[in-house]
Amino acid sequence: MKRFEHKTIVVTGGGGGIGGATCLRFGKEGARVAVFDLNLEAAEKVAAQIRADGGVAQALKCDITDRASVDAAVAATEAQLGPIDVLVNNAGWDVFKPFTKTEPAQWDKLIAVNLTGALHMHHAVLPGMASRKAGRIVNIASDAARVGSSGEAVYAACKGGLVSFSKTVAREHARHGITVNVVCPGPTDTALFAEYKEGAGNPEKLMEAFTRSIPLGRIGQPGDLPGAILFFASEDAAFVTGQVLSVSGGLTMNG
Ligand SMILES: NC(=O)c1ccc[n+]([C@@H]2O[C@H](COP(=O)([O-])OP(=O)(O)OC[C@H]3O[C@@H](n4cnc5c(N)ncnc54)[C@H](O)[C@@H]3O)[C@@H](O)[C@H]2O)c1
């Protein structure tokens, strides 16, 4: 029996780099996967690949910043794939500029995608999990939440907020058999990271600096993340909640 057989999984930003790799791994491990993304075409590609590999998947257009869109996608998932067992809040977005060069309108969008979006998802999914007395939530933050990151002040603030929000919800819902944990990627080779490199002005120099400062000697690949995410989503992590794990080649080492 596969680890996630008969489990319904939602991954936001499932059409992207880390989200796509996570959806594919869940599909291989027997889950029914709901691939949520603002970019429906990207979500469709991931869902089609899961189905081609013999799995069950559905792509859903969802803008996590819009509560009506979240509610519609959650309802459609539950109608098509059954009650949600696992929620992975992975969708994210960033602009890369020193804080004093950013504008309040950008802060609003950063907060909407990186913090409020995850709140909408929790608010939509938690009541059902609580009534079933079971559920797993895995939130994708960032090492920027733990140690800061130049050019990402508001993003880091949102991810730091997501970490403390996760710990609080973990406490509130432990009695309902729901666990909430956080995975913090470090620099990982995705579309988001490509924008970061461009924003930094000298992509080659930045790559050299990262490669030098990451003890395991390379930046991450999307496929480095699903192992930790699926662990927190699995029965093996039944007694683990409110925890934060960096998957960043040792870039940060937190006690
Ligand atoms: N790549 C890195 O270096 C890195 C480092 C630390 C943390 N992270 C985090 O990992 C997560 C995944 O990022 P990635 O690197 O795979 O990026 P990505 O750009 O490849 O994927 C992000 C996905 O989120 C989707 N998305 C954006 N706004 C959305 C919205 N409002 N509603 C629904 N979907 C939306 C995008 O369409 C995209 O498919 C993000 O939370 C990001 O902050 C990434």
C-alpha cells in the first residue's frame, strides 16, 4: 500500500517549481492531488503528468489572495476528490529590492500572496479537518524567515509571520488531531529564484556566493523539497507539530 493512498492533498502554487515537484511526488505515492494555481495552464501540465504516471489529479484555478476563489476551489476539490486530508501552502511571490526602494502597493501584494493567502487557505480548510479530527498542514516559508535576506524585507516579514502563525494554529488544533509544520527552502532553482538572481543585478556573482556559502556546495533543486514536505504530511510525523525545518543544504543551521 502506498503512503498516501485514499488521501486527498491540496498543494497551492502546484504549477510552480517546488509545488510541481511536490504534487508529482504525492501522485507517485498514491494520493489524489488537487493542483491549485493562479496559472491554470501550469497546474494542468502537472495534473496531466500525474495522470500519465497512473495517478489521480485535478488542476484548479485558484487565486489564494481572493477568498471567494479559495472557497470555490476547496468546494470543487471536495466534490471531485473527497475531503481534504493534507494542505500544503506553497504558493509564493516576491520582488527583490532594498526595502527603502519598495512602495506600499508592493507591500500590499506581497502580504496578500505570502501571508493572507495562506490564512484564507487555513480558514477554508481547518473547520472540515477539525470536524473529522484529522489533518496535516505543511506551510512553505523560507530561510529568509529565520535569518533575513537582503532585498526581501517584506517577503521575509510575511514568511516570519507564517512561521509564528503556524505554531499558533498548531497549538489551537492539536486537540483536533491536526498537525501544522513548516518547511523553509533555501535558494532553490525555480522561476522565483531566477527573478531573484536578475533582481540582484549580477546573477553569476550571486550564484558563486551562494555556492560558496552553502555547506553542501550547491543551490537546491525543486526535487530536494518533497521529501521533507511528505514526511510532515505522513503518518510518520503524527507526533510532530509546530516545527520548522530548513531544506537548504545547511545554509542556515538553527537549534
Ligand atoms: N525558490 C526559492 O529559492 C525559494 C526559497 C525560499 C522559499 N521559497 C518558497 O517556495 C514556494 C514555492 O516557490 P517556487 O520557488 O517554487 O516558485 P515558483 O514561482 O516556481 O512557483 C510559485 C507558484 O505560485 C503560484 N502563485 C503565485 N501567486 C499565486 C496566487 N495568488 N494564487 C495561487 N497561486 C499563486 C505561481 O503561479 C507559481 O506557479 C514559495 O512559497 C516561495 O516563497 C522559494
